[in-house]
Amino acid sequence: MAQTCPEGLRLGEYRILHALGEGPYTFACLAESTVAPYRQVVKGLHNPDLAPLFREHLRQWADYARRLEGMVEVQDLVEEAGQVYGVLAYEPGGPLAEHWEALLQEPLSRRLALLEGIARILDALHKMASEADGSAPVYAALHPRNILVRLDTDGRVQSLVLDVPGLRAASQGSMTRTAVLTSTTLDPEHALYLAPEQVKGGAPTPASDRYAFAALAHHLLTGHPPFEAPDTLALYEKITKAEPAIPPQWAEAAAIFRRALAKDPSQRYSCQALLAALRREVEEKEQALWEDALRKLDAALQRQDPQAARQALETLRNLRPQDLALERRTRQVEALERATQAYATAARTLDEARKTAQTLREKTPDLDPAGLRARLAPNPGLPRPRELARRGRVGLFVWLLALGLFALWSWNFARTHTTADPAFQTPAAVLLGW
């Protein structure tokens, strides 16, 4: 690819900066305009013999992009030495594949909302009629690397943009369907979203796009593609014969995904209908997550665990950033964190003071003018707390015994003054309480 995108190469008013990527038939380079302060993506062909087909392809998708909001704009066509180059708008966010792991940490509702733009474009595209034969246009290349990202000011994914698909020759010239299929799906990762009819060598249709969108939604929402295998042939076998693997936590949506990924193309949802069917499931799951995080937060506040409380609070904020009910709990978590930090600081200060007192005791055993050592490090000669407790228990027992004996003596003493028997009135009897 270094030869196809040499740095500094001039193509009309555009200067190549560096390579971005390549497919089986095309390559992409980052370029900048020499007449305006903008950057563009320049796409060209590995095989210049396909220039007429590529020119028509770019013009067709330039027309679609003008009519559909959310597609990358084709800004210019450049022809140099028999080669055709397409100049496309540059999206600095890069492909969705580069943000995949970060998006999996976003709330389900946000992931679903990001897919709505792609669903709207695909459904609108399928309603158009091709100028060539009146058939509906087909994207036929839906994949996280063909979906571009627009970022907000904080660097988070704001929206998704559909890139112009690579050159696809269904049955033109020597490029047969089998050749196209084989050349674009050698890697299992690039075959994850292929419909069963495409795997069998059939031409892609709008239903194939719907299948690819359903597979993409399954992957982005559940975190797993509908089919996984160690190699391409095993993956093809599953796509054409097996049922999609639905994670247990998504069992309630299994029927929705099975219909969206049906082997029969006529059974599949439209892209927007699929999202509508999934929206209720997503809302129920997020409500369950919200209630669970709320319980964890209250429990963490009760046991005064600032780390667990902060984690639960961030989960709640991630689910509902604008929820006013979190303001009171946010103040509680912040107060707990401040108190915990203050106690930790005080404990460190006290430990340092005790170490200082110990050092002073060792260096100046007879000097303590401020009584510092006595306050921070108790005198080893004083009884220990356990010894004091033991002595207290013994003392209490002695006092109770003495009180019992006194009560017995008093009772007997009183009885000696009420009896008529002279034997109980002797001085010895009175003294002993008889």
C-alpha cells in the first residue's frame, strides 16, 4: 500500500499525506487540498482496468449521499493517467471498529440510539430505485470498518456515518460473484455480518443488508456476534445452518433476534422495525440495572464504603445522566468521600506523631517538657487495657460479695431483736447476726 499512497503525491489539487487502509479492489489515503484548508479521503483502484466501473460506482453513491443524510459525501472525481480517484469527506473519528470496546461500556439505550441513524439510511436506501434497472440499491458491505464515527467535544461517539462502500462487481466481466465473495471474506472477522444467501454465492439484496444490520445490532448490544468460529469455513457452516447464539441474559429477545437473522430473507425485519422491537427489551434491562445500582449505592452508603458508593453512583449516572434524583445521593457520596479522606489524613498524622514520640523516647528518655510522649505513646509501666478490665471484673465481684454478706448480716441482726429466745440475745449472737 506504500506504493499506492506515496507521501507527497499530487492528484489534481490534492496532496497525499499517508495511507489509511485498503480492500480487495480499492485503497484509501488521507490527503489535503492545496487550495483550501481541508483534509479529504482519496480512494483509488488496485487494478486500473476497472476504472470505468469505479467511476460509475462513485457517481452512483455520490447521488445517494446527496439524497440521504448520514452518508459520507463524495466531493470530487479525479482522473490521472488512466486511473480514477474518488475524493470523499474526511471523518476524523475513524471507523466504528476503533471505538468498539468503548461503546460496549455505554448504556444499552445509547448504543441503540447510535444504530438508529444507520437503520434510517439503509431503509431509505432500499426504497430508492436504481437508474440502471429500477432495482433497489444495496449497500452489501455493512461492517464496523465501513461505518465512520463523529465525535463530540469530549471525544465521545456522537453519531455514526455510513461510508461509501467498496467496489462490488456482482457479475460484470471476469469478476464473478464467487470471486467477490472469496476475496472479501478470507478473514472470519469480515464474514461475521454476511447473510446466508451471500455465503451461498447469491447476489446481495436489501434483505442481505437487513441481515447484516441485525448481526451488527446483536453484536453491539449483547457484546457477541450471532455466530463465532475459529475459521471462515466453520463460520459459513454456522451462518447457513445453525441458529444464532443468544446470550442467556437476552433470552427474552431471542425471538426478535431469530426473526431478524432468519435464513429466509422474507422473514426479516426492516432495520427500523428491528430497533423498535428491541427498544422495549432495552428499556426493561436498563430499569433492572438502575434498580440494582440504586440498591448497591444505598448499601454502600449505609456501611460507609466510599469506593463501592462511587462505583454505583457512576453506573447510575451512566444510565441516566440527567436524573435529578441522583443529586441528593451525589452529595451523600461526596460527603462520605471527604470524611473518609479526612480520617485517613488524621490517621497518617497520628501515626507520624507516634513515630516521632517513640524516637524522642529512645533519644531523650528523661525529657518530655510538653507531655507529648505521654499523650501519644502511653507509658509502658501503666496497666494495659486488658489488665484493667480484668481488675475491674475482680473488684466488681468482691463488692457484690461484700454487699451480699452485709445484706445477710442485716437480716439476721433484725431477727435477733424480734425473737423472745434468750439464746439469740447474747452479745456473741448479736455480733454474729444470730
